[in-house]
Amino acid sequence: MRAEARLNEVVVSVTNSGDGIPPHDLPHVFERFYRVEKSRDRSRGGAGIGLAIVKELVEAGGGRVGVDSNQGLTRFWFSLPPG
């Protein structure tokens, strides 16, 4: 995990390695009930609402969320205005 203070925001990011997220799935990962791995059911992969909740909370605080994934690294981030 990493936190970085910028001029008009604070950015927190979490990066992991693994299979990554296919490019066509990236625009959808913050949608409710969306699962990148379609074969998982709720008992093995969650309900697909966690990132949607994160997005709602961060945006309610005036921030933004995002995800980047390539070459085996995935980085989820959110930013919030200072103070």
C-alpha cells in the first residue's frame, strides 16, 4: 500500500501481482455485481459489490477511484481532497 500527498489530493494505492485484469473488464470493475472471473459464484468469489461500495464512499467524499492492470501488476487507487 502506498499513500502520496499531492497538491490538491491524497492518493492511496494498492498494487498486487497475479494474472491481472483483462483490458475489456477494466471499465466495469466498479460496477455493482460485476465479476471479472465469471465462473465464480458468491460462495467462492464474493457478491461483486465491494468495489462499487468503495466507489460510492470515495465519490461521496469528493474523491475518485481507478484501476490499472498490465504485465502481471494490478493497481487499485483512490484519491480524496485534503483536509
